[in-house]
Amino acid sequence: MISERLLSKVVAGCTANYLKLKPCGETRMPAPVPGQPYMLYMHVPFCERLCPYCSFNRFPFREDRAVPYFENMRKEMRMLKDLGYDFDSVYIGGGTPTIMIDELCETIDQARDLFSIREVSSETNPNHLIPSYLEKLKGRVQRLSVGVQSFDDDLLRQMDRYEKYGCGQEILERIGEASPYFVSMNADMIFNFPAQTEDSLIRDIEMVVASGASQTTFYPLMASPSVQRSMAATVGAVDYNREQRFYEIICDLLLGDLPHGAPGLFELGSAWTFNRRGTGAAGEDAMIDEYVVDYEEYPAIGSGGITYLGENLYVNTFSVREYNEAIESGRMSMMGKTTFSLRDRMRYRFMMQLFGLRLDKRQFKRDFGMSIERGLPVEMAFMRTCGAFAIDNDDELTLTPKGRYLVVVMMRQFFIGVNNLRDQARAALTGEERELIFGDGCKKEAADERAVAAADALADGAAAEAAER
């Protein structure tokens, strides 16, 4: 078993050094570098109800908050166009991007009008996999990622998702119905829940296969400080000691050869992304969940969006009110930034390219002016000692199965560090917004208002679905 303490030290410098926010007085993102490929990230922070383990910027949905927000994201896109940006890919995360389907579609249509968009990826939740929504997303979104987390009904109840999204069998059926609408249909899963057993994990994997999803991501549970208390009260404390065994089970069942020597049903897209063979999700150009593998630099729009350009990482305000005020006054909404040192950038490249399963040594030397052995001697020595590399020559590094798990742990720790950064930004919230996130947020009138708004938003779609069934 790999020492969790030792492994964490390999990435501790990254999370400690460059994930500290400093005030940002800039009102515009830097101009694009000619010839540099960019992806656009859009953040939609609204949810019908907030999940206890989620560290992303999210607020309870209310239509009077969401409509001007979508309008301002479209204004912010035009600001990027005026700066000279072009994009061939868009990723829309949340929150729940599909919470106002017509506003989302209008925003995607504008992105296609402004930029050279080839593909759009969006996240959603299982209750939005209904015909009225799917018809609107068809052709607009090429890759849809649905937050399943688990098909186990007991785990869904622990996560407060059973009442929201239905039982595991219902979710499975909805994924099967939605898959034909998209080039890639991703089932977003989490493993290593405290109450999860090997048997329930195996059942989850079997359900993913049965669902017909063309892609699945299996993230390790990430316990950032901001959600540790709520997570411990709902799903329990995280035990990292069994994480490697769970990851090995996932890989064995999804990647393992079938009888008579046939290849496994899935192939790797990244260290925790699995693409079903024979579908549009597989192959060299497959869209995967972690866009940072294909696009090292990316502007982000929307409240809570995180931009990485050049040496700097920028964080947009987590206040929806402040975001709207900034865009309406012609400013962008960056509230903080952190600057990467040369070593920080080398470590970031090291993690992200290995997470994408191959590090280009020659590109590394061209970009940073030194070999990876000289730039990152400790990291390379650690990985070599652990037997992490399948190929280690002058051209490239690739990973052994053990190496893939090491990278999963590095990425888990890195994203916990990113969540700490989100906590710094979230701590600046005041007034009603702070109460919604940090207070009880459960006044009866507020809860009723959110419930009515959510019900209204889905009424037409639910009716159409019921009629169809």
C-alpha cells in the first residue's frame, strides 16, 4: 500500500504555494496569445438543492437570480470576443447548467455565433434527462455529463439525491434513453464513499455498463475542508486506505479483457475517464471530462469561474450579485489571482499530462528550457522508485497501472487544493448570499420558494415525459 503521507508530499508544494488568492485589481482578462488554442469554460452556479459534498460555487435556484445571470454571461462572452479570443470547445459546468434550459440554449447558440465552436460539453442532473430537454440539447451539445455519483439507493439517500433524482434503476433507464441524443453520454460517478462496499461498487460498475453510457468518470471522493462537516454528518468520514483497492476494481472490470481474448468494453481516456469502445466517445479525439488535459490555458466566465492564462490563475467573484454588477458596468468579475512560479508550472504540466496518460518530454524541454529530470528531480525519483512509468525514454512518459493510481491521488490532492482556493473566494460572501451558503439557509419561506421555482422549471418537461411513458 502506498504511503498516503509520502504521496501527498509530492503535490503538497503545488497546493500550498500557488493556490493562495491575492486581491486582483484587473477588470479585463489578458489578451490571447496568437496561435494558442483555448477552450471556454462557463459556470452556472444554480441548483435546485445543494449536495453536502460539493465544493463548487453553487446557490439555491431562483428564477429572478438566474435570468439576469445568463444574460450577463452572454455579455461576458462578447467581452472575450472584443479582446480577440476564439474557441473551438466550450465546457459548461455547475451547479446545474440545464436548470434553465431555454437560457442555456440561447447562451450556447450565441457562443456558436461568436466563436469557431466544434464541440460543446455540458453537465446536468438525472431529473433533466427528459424528452423536452433532450430535444433542445440535441445538436447543441455533443457531450453530456450526468451527475450520477452512485446507483446504490442507500447511498443516494445519504447524499440527499434519492428524492431529488429517483432510484438507481430510474436513473439507469434515463441514461439509456438520453444516450442516442449525444456523441458522448458520460455517467459521472464517485467511489470510496464511507458506506460503499466492494459489492456495492461492483454493482455500480455493472449498472454503468448496463446503462449504455458511452463514457464514465470515476472520481475518488474528495473531502475538502469546507464540506468535511456536512459530509461527515451525511455520508461519513473518508477512509483513504481502501481507495487504491476500489480503483483497481474499477479498472479491472471496465478495462479487463473479455472471454476469448476480446478487449475490454472500455478504454482509458484519462486516469479516471473510461470510454466505451465502438462509440463516439472512444478513439484519439474523444472528448473527456477533464478539459485541462487538452487545454492547458482557458478563460472562464460566470460567478466562481477559474481562469488559467500564462502564469496566472484568476478567480471570479463567488457572489452572483457582484458578478452581475461587474458585467453590467462593463467590467469582468475577477476578485483574486495567484501567480505560478516556473516550478509551479512545471509541476502542473507534469500532473496534467500524466493524468492524460502521456507526458511529452520534448515539449516539456521546449516550453520550460530544461529536461523534466532537471526541473522536477524529486517527483521523477519518486515515480521511478514506485514503478510508475511504463515508458520512460527521451521522448515520453507513460504510466503503469500503479502509476495511474499515483496520478489519481495527485489529482485528488490537487483538486482538494483547488477547493481550498474556492473556500477563500467563498469566504468573501456577505449578507443574504453568505446566509444561503453558511447559515441554515432553511427558512420555511425560502425553502418553499425554491421548491416552487424548481417545480415550475420542470413542469412542462415532466408532463411530456409522463405522457411519453
